[in-house]
Amino acid sequence: MGLLLFLMLSGAAFAADTMPPDAEQQLARDIYKEMIEVKSGFTTGTTTPIAQSVAARFKAAGFAASDIFVGGPAPNKANVVVRYRGTGARKPILLLAHIDVVEAKREDWTVDPFVFLEKGGYFYGRGTADDKAQAAVWVATLLRFKREGYRPDRDLILALTADEEGGGPLNGVDWLLQKHRDLIESEYALNEGARGMLVNGKRVEHHIGLAEKQFLNLRLEVRNKGGHSARPVADNAIYHLAGALHRLSTFGFDFQLTDITREYFRQSAKSESGAVAADLTRVAEGDAAAMKRVAAQSPPLNAMMRTTCVATQLEGGHATNALPQLAAANINCRLLPDDNVDRVIAELKKVIADDQIAISITTYEGASPASPLRADIMKAFNRITDTMWPGVITVPTMAVGGSDGRYLRLAGIPTYGVQGFFQDRDDVRAHGRDERMLVRSFYEGQTFLYEFVKALSH
Ligand SMILES: [Zn+2]
């Protein structure tokens, strides 16, 4: 069905939240509900029931058993991979979503985080935004393609994976790359990491994620011979560390724009007005004074323009009546995609300016090269956005946080953050309490992703 015809037939359902969902929407909603109600918190939960249920749905829909894979590094960390066969004219596209969630405690929420609830135009539950909406929509989309007899010119590979939030040794994407790369080998992947932006309920921007920052933890450590605190000396481990952290607190790395962030500022200027719009445009043009003003006003935009390092944890001392023999801090850094660790450490050493402080790397997840601005992807993204939401500005972005995209990008599979779900810019609840998704946004995202995958596969 063409996009316009589809919009005519089902578009009415978007007009009012009270309209009952159509059959395709109902199926996506059912899958979504089932996924939300599985406690898949990455430390205490399991993704396995979700993986098994998804596998069963595809089996029932007539997919060959050999095209369905369920497996993972631990019994409670299953991933599911399903191959939708195309003609094979082009290399496959990977449709990725993670099915683990950040932990959620009933007492922290006003509703039960693991009971799917539709209320006041929203779906509530842990994972409604991050990332089970996309997981459910991918499943519903492939099942719909199958029912419609759609024959893409390439295989479409669905991978729903564990432990994105944990980021640890059981990460599903990392595990699949290591153990079963053939199952997910693809030309590029579509993943979370970007969305539509609502301001005061109005759709303003639609983002596509092309890059993300690199994740690095550093340990600053001072050792000292210590002694009795009744006979203090100036050479004190805690004072050394405190001085270093103070110098770090007033330091900022140089601003550095990339092709992607320059385009981000250029485009997002269009959805602002007055002095803000003017400053965003100046940032895109490389105006350092404007960068400084924008950085001072907006932590996320600051993070988009530079590598950042910030103190996140402290330890030190062993008794209230002893001079400290140890003082240490964790510094969490987020590097721009083309920055490098050695350069960052060398610059920090200069800022800290204290040779008693040893700096060591405790976590480095590796470089995450930006994905190319492909003409075919951008064209489809812009065209479907324009058709569904006339006037909405399309914006390429770099995520300042991380996603599973880093494993794929590092493995040579470019990854694009595309969701089509519009969410309030000023009310982001992913990882927080009372996580929710607009009902309207969920069904719109379903339409968008269906059309988008289709546009890229025929
Ligand atoms: Zn996520």
C-alpha cells in the first residue's frame, strides 16, 4: 500500500486518542504490552521470555525455523534474531532494539512499572520509551510484511537483544558480533538513539542519529604515607585530589564541531526564533563566542560541541583520626567521535598539574566512528517525515550518551538512530520514574518505521 493511501486509511486514528486502534496497531500494542510486562531489568531481570515469545510469533506466522535464532551468553540473557528473506539483490538491513530495561522499583513510581497501562493518552511502564516501543514495532512490521507478501530486495534482519543498559560482558549485540556475526551481518543497522521532538505538544524536529560519543572512565589516584591526624602535614592525599578536582571543575575542552553537529545546529536553528536561532546559526558557522553562550545555557548542547570529563565518584581515607594514605576519584569522560584517549589524558594531566596524581583508564569502550550521511537513507527519512508531518524539520544528531550502535559501528556496520516516536523535549523519562510514551506517537512511529524500512528495501 502506498504511503498516501495508508495515511488515508489509518491516519484518522491519529486524529484523536480515543479512536480504537486498527488491527495492525492492535497487534503492535499487544506485543508491546507483553514486552513491558516481562521484568527485564538488566541486573535482576531476564530477557529470555521476550525472546522466546517473539520467536514463537514468527514461527506461527510461517517463518522457517532455520531463520529464527534464540540464544545468549546466559540463560536469563537471551537474544532473538529473525531473518526475513528478500531477493538478496542487496546486503541485508539490521533492525535492532534492546529488550532489557533500567531497573525500576514499584515504590519509586506512581504506577506499577511492570504493568502496561494506557492512561490519559499515554502508555506507561518501564521500557515504554527505551526501548520496547521500537522492539514491538519491528516485530509487528515484519509480521505485517509477511502477511502482505512483501518481497524486499534484501534480507531484513530483526535482532532484539539483552543488556544494552548493563553494557557489560553479557551485551547481546557484542555477543552476537563475537559468536554469530553471520546472523547479523548487514550493510547497516537501524537502531534507537534519536526521536521526534515535541515542544508544548507540537511536533518540531525529527532526529536521525548518525554518531555517538565515546565512553571512558579514568581513575585519579593519590597515594601518601599517611600518619597520625594529630600531627598533620601539608602533603595530604585528599588535599591533592581536591585541588585537582577543583581545577578540573573550571576547565572545559575546546569546542569542536563535526559535519554532523554542524548540520544539527544549522537545522535546529530553524525551529527556534530570535536570539537563540541566531546563536545556533552562528555556532554552525564556527563562532566561538556563540558556542560559549550556547554551552553556558544548555548542558546537552555543550556536550554536543566538546569532549567532556566530570567527577562522578570519590573514595579515600581509612580512619577519622588518620592522615589519608589514599584518595581517588572516578572521572567519566565522553569523547567526541574523532577525539582520542591519549590526547584527552595528556590534556587532563596539564589541567591537573600535580605529578602526585596518577591517571589510569578503568573503562574504555572503544572508538565509535560516525556513520556516513547516506543519500538513500536521508532521502527516505526526509520524504516520509515531510509526508507524515509537513513542516517538521529533519535533523541529523550525535547522541551524547551511548547505545549498542557503538559495537556495530566499531565492527564496520554503520548504524542509524531512527524511531519516528515523538516525545516531549522537556519531559524525558527514560531511565527515570513513570516512563511513558504518547499513544499517538507509538502508532505514528509504527507507520513511519513500516514506510521507512519499505523505502530502503525495494
Ligand atoms: Zn535504550
